[in-house]
Amino acid sequence: MEMRPIGRSGIQASGLALGCWAIGGGEWWGDNDDRMSVETIHRALELGINWVDTARVYGFGHSEEVVGRALKEIPRDRIIISTKCGIQWYDKNGEPHFTKEGHEVRRDLSPKAIRRDLELSLKTMGTDYVDVYYTHWQCRTYGLVPVAETMGELMRMKEEGKIRAIGASNVDLRILKDYTEAGQLDVIQEKLSILDRRPEAELLPFCEANGITLQTYSPIEQGLLAGKAPDDYVPAKGEVREGKAWWRPGNIRIANEMLAGWKDLTEKYGCSLANLCVKWNSMLSPSVNVLCGARKLSQIEDTARSLDIPLSREDFLRMKADADRAIARQVP
Ligand SMILES: NC(=O)c1ccc[n+]([C@@H]2O[C@H](COP(=O)([O-])OP(=O)(O)OC[C@H]3O[C@@H](n4cnc5c(N)ncnc54)[C@H](OP(=O)(O)O)[C@@H]3O)[C@@H](O)[C@H]2O)c1
């Protein structure tokens, strides 16, 4: 497994990380066999994936509980854990984010809130530190909580040894610059798939120039780019794919047509469509770390092979051109 540094933190991580949102289950993903989820995390480690990502809000704490169960059976220093703060459903502070499963979820990046989040995460996972601590979503109202205040608290957590590296997620360039001016930011986590490449224009060049890792989430568009959705699939109410641009009527077919055109590539490299798309992400830049979700052994065993695919530069560019044509046809 190819290793890449996490920013300037000194931490080396596998270039592919395991996402544990689906492991949280609930309305977004449907409930899981938790023992299978624990086995999936352990299998990921055996296959060389040493970075596992979760968040306080995934399954309203359930994802962290399952990660905690997996942690009990392995030496703590074998695994890099990232989790996220600033999304809360405990009080009325902060800005409304969404309502789910009866919880009014709010964004709150105040020092007090993120400190409470960290203590809850540590307790839930049964550990005394997290390796990477992300702010999950940024203030809707710019400056409502100044980034310098949030960052000040994160830096205190780092001095205390409770977190090893600071990350931010779902940022724009202005917010990213605010973080870097306030302290050492090592990583950002942003949505990026071959069909949705927004961070490529501004965020990626900034990361490259400033020694920051760009961890890309939903690289296979929540399973779509594994080629598993029928053209007429309609996401159930409340499920994670509901309302997502590429899962709308018409767009699944456009994506499937693009994927059908890569049959010769899956044959040439002896790999899956998911492997092609994950590898494509990692080839964007040495600053990229690819974060792909899995909750079954079969998924992680397939996905873990991705970075070993010797995808040529020519095929990388051909995939990009095919994706550009699909993006141009996307139904709004
Ligand atoms: N910071 C943020 O705001 C944010 C937002 C979204 C995600 N994330 C993080 O990024 C991670 C990954 O993103 P994601 O889970 O949204 O999307 P993703 O990685 O594109 O898709 C993961 C899903 O695809 C399916 N899958 C995975 N491997 C497969 C394979 N080899 N073959 C066929 N299907 C496969 C599984 O769905 P099924 O089990 O349903 O088949 C899996 O749960 C999350 O787990 C989370 O840690 C962060």
C-alpha cells in the first residue's frame, strides 16, 4: 500500500483511507451487522489501510461506537483515527444544519462546543487521543465563530496531546486561508469524484503549495461509480443518496453509459470500476488521500486493491475526458 504524509504533521498514512459513515447505519445507510463492520475495519488494516475516518454525527454516535469496538482488539498505535466536531444535536446553540431521525442538528464551532465534542468522541471510542481532528462543516454565516477562535481551541487540544493533527472539512478558499493563518492545518476533507471535481480549481493548488493534504470523500459517488445502480434506481426517502445530483433520474444512466465505456480498462487492468475511480483520484496529485467507504469484507477487499492498479497517464486522461462529456450532459 502506498503511504503518503498527512500534511506536515509527521504522520504517514496509507494513501487510501476507510470511511465509516455507512457503518453508522440509521436512516442514511440502513442498519448494519456491527460485527461485520468491526471485521471490515480489521480487514482494512490487514490489507494495509491504516487510516479510519468517522465523525461524531455518523449514526448519531453509532459509527464511533463501532470504531471503538474495533479499536479494543488492536494496538492503538497501529491505526490512525480521524473524527469530526462542530455538528451537534444536544442544545440550541449554533446554526441549523438539518433535521434527522428526530434530531435537530446544528453547526457549532465554538471552543466550548468542540471541546465537548472531543470529550464525547474520546469516551465513545475508548481512546485518549485522536490522530486527526476535523471541523466537520464550517459556519454558514462567515465569521459567526471566527476561525481563529476555533483554531485556538484545536491547538490547545494538540498541546494537551488529545489530538495529533488538525483538519477542516467542507471549506472554501477564504476559510482555508483563515485556518492556515491561524495555525498549522494539515489536511482538508472535501467531496471529489471523477464526476464532481470542484476542489480541483482552487483548493488543490492551495494545498499543494502549502503542504496540506486533500482527503477526497465519496470518490465512488456512494456506490454509483462501482456500476451497481440500475438506470431507474430511485433512492428511498431519507437515504443518503436522496437528492444527490448524480443519483437523480437521468443522471444514473449517463454515469452508467460512461462506466460501460471502460469495460476494456477493467479487463486490461484486471480490476473493478471502483478500483479505476479510486486510483484516478489518487493520481490527481501526491497531495491527495482517497477516502472510500465500506462496510462489508467484499467491498474493502475489492477497494484495497485500487492503488496498486498501474493506471497509465493516457488512460487517466481518457477517463477524465469521458467524465467531462458526462458532466456536460448532467441533468440539473
Ligand atoms: N466530511 C464530510 O462532510 C463527509 C461527507 C461524506 C463522506 N465523508 C467521509 O467519506 C467517506 C466515504 O464517502 P461515502 O461513504 O459518502 O462515499 P463512497 O466512498 O463514494 O461510497 C461508499 C459506499 O459505496 C459502496 N461501496 C464501497 N466499496 C465498494 C466496492 N468495492 N464495490 C461496490 N460498492 C462499494 C458501499 O455502499 P453500500 O454498502 O450501500 O453498497 C459504500 O458504503 C465516508 O464514509 C465518510 O467517512 C465525509
